[in-house]
Amino acid sequence: MRYDLDGEAPFKSFGTDAIHAGQEPEKWDSRSVVPLIGLSTTFKQESPGVLRHDKYEYSRGGNPTRECLEECVAKIENGKHALAYASGLAATMSMVEALLENGDHAVTGDDLYGGTNRYFNKVASKHGVEFTMVDVRNPDNVVAAIKPNTKMVWFELMSNPLLRIGDVKTIAEKVHAVNKDIVVCVDNTFLSSYNARPLDLGADVVMHSATKYMNGHSDVVMGLLAMKSDELKKKLMFAQFAIGAVPSAFDCYLVNRGLKTLHVRMQRHGENGLACAKFLESHDRVAGVSYPGLPSHPQHEVFKTIARSCSGMVVFYIKGGLQEAKTFLASLKVFTLAESLGGFESLAEHPAIMTHASVPEDQRKVLGISDTFIRLSVGLEDEADLLADLDQALKAALPTV
Ligand SMILES: *Cc1c(COP(=O)(O)O)cnc(C)c1O
């Protein structure tokens, strides 16, 4: 289901760009149509310090295969630059290292990927950076938390795991009205570049765990940042080189390849996600469903103004208790019980025990990450098989309603 966004044909030429941007055969002497995997760690210099084409010295600082991917990501985000990292968390750490110093402050969403929450509050905080977590569903909460030393605002456009929406447009506008130098970074992992473009909505940086939808095949761990500003790129590129949390050329090749089908995959993820959400919403063994693509989602209206459609992420509360949730997950046959998301295959998981175990229990309680809370990453299988699988597992967990 597509929503009407403002402006002329949003995301014009997305598929063409995902397939061609940064992939020019003229880059290679061989005129290779598929980007080559450049495994060389070092590059011959013309004379000491003089590089051919003014780039490629040592592979941590720049690599031809990584560059193909970074150019493509910059284009499909409608940014100017993109940088690739060894993982989503490596990208997150590099942002913090590049932008924040001892004594600085950042405002973050209160519903974040468990590992991001753990990194901010248990690792970066040890180095004297202070974090304030707020419910970003109300943009005024973000503004109220800003202090004179606030340097960064960080939230997930569609949050993990509750699928709450951070209205990028309003938040960026309000934050920049207070202080235009605060860097607004949006983690858009749950929607991918295909469904929303935070940079066009006013964000300064968009982040992805490319491990998820961007690669889409559950065989690479990687992080991505994209931005429009030359100055931010310079700072981030310095940190990328100085810290060294870079991906391998082979992994860059795989993610680059994954992007070529991103638009086609996301269309099907969206269709299957919506079908599963509707099915669960009408099911007598289900206590509640959350899916921003459904009118029943409290932020459906604002979601439609910032995203062009929804993804395959669906969350729900099963009736009963922990045992019913466990029996449901163990009874699934098409969905695989596993962490992660965004791959071609459907996955199901229990956030309180699995992906979000690192979120302190009292925080989980406030957020609603309870024993009966289940997260689905709906894949690309046939819709009828997915619905039948959910139905049989719900009935196995709750034989009588
Ligand atoms: C997985 C995930 C991350 C972390 O990315 P890794 O590639 O696992 O390091 C960050 N944000 C969100 C929303 C995620 O789902």
C-alpha cells in the first residue's frame, strides 16, 4: 500500500539508482558490468604520497568495492555521501566518536535496538558522554531534553521493537530551531531506504544496520551512514579511518548486490507484512497488534506523511502468558525462531528473552516488552503459507480461546 507524500514523485528513479549508481563499468579497465571485489589491502603509488586518481592508499581508508557501495547508498538516500562500517553498532560508535566529547550530551529515543541502548548507556557513557532517553512520539519531549551541551539527537524512525514512529520532519525542525548545530541522526533500519528518506525530511544523518533489509539475505553484518553535509562527511570519514571499524570488500560486494533488489523486496515485504498484521488483528488468540501500516496504529496518520509504505516488521501480544508465547514460537514451521530481521526468510522472536534482554527489566516493563510480546520479520514467502503457519501455531499455543 502506497501513501501519497508531498512533492513531485517522491523517490523518483529509486530502482534505477539502486541498480546503477556507483556501478559504472568505466570504473574498471575491464569494463566489468558487475563491480569487482578488490581484495588488495594496499595500492601502488606514482611517487611517495602521490596516488593515482588521488585516492586509494590503504584499504582501511578507501577501497574500490566499498566505494561502489557507498556511492549507491548516497544516491538512494538522496544524500551526497555514505560510509560503510563493519556493523550497525560500529557505525553508531563512529558517530559518537566523531561528534561527542567528554562532557557532551545526547538525546535519544527510549525505544531503541537493545544493542544501541547498551552501547550508549553502558559503554559511551563511561567516556563522559551523557544520554537522556525520551519518548519521541511527542517531539516536544525531545526539545525539552535539549541542554546547552547537547550535540546529537538519535532515534529510530520506526522503533525496535515497539514500532513507534519518530516524526523526523517535526523533530528535526524543532531541534534545529533550538540549535541548528545539533546533529539529528535517524536509525532507519526497520524501513530501509526504500520506504522513507530521513535526509529529505530534515535529518542530518541516516543510519542503517545493513545486516537487515539493505542486504536482505541474512549473510552479512554491516552498518551504513549517509549524509548531505560535506563537513559531517569529513568528520565521519576521519573517524572511520582512525577507528578502523570497516567492512570487508567481499561484504561490500554482497550488500551492493542486495541493494539491486531492495525495491522489489520491500514491496513484497510490505504486502506480506500488511497481510500478516491484518490476519493477526482479526485472530481470536491475539490480544493486540501493532503495525504502522494499519489504521489501528495510533501514529498511522503521521506515518503516512513520512513514509511511502511499511515494511515486514509486525509485533503483537498473544493471549495467555509466557508459556503460550513459547509454545507459539516453538510451533511455527515457516517462520524461523531466530533473532535479526529484514531477510528474505520470515523470522519470529521473543524480544524480552532474545533481542532486548539487554534492556533493563524496569525499562522493558514501562515500554510494554512483556512475556506475551512477539516480534515478526515477515519475509518473501507466499502469503497463504505465512498466514496458515501463524494460524496453526496460535491454535497449538491456545487450543481453546
Ligand atoms: C540490528 C540493529 C542495529 C545494530 O546493527 P548490527 O548490524 O547488528 O550491529 C541497530 N539498529 C537497529 C534498529 C537494529 O535492528
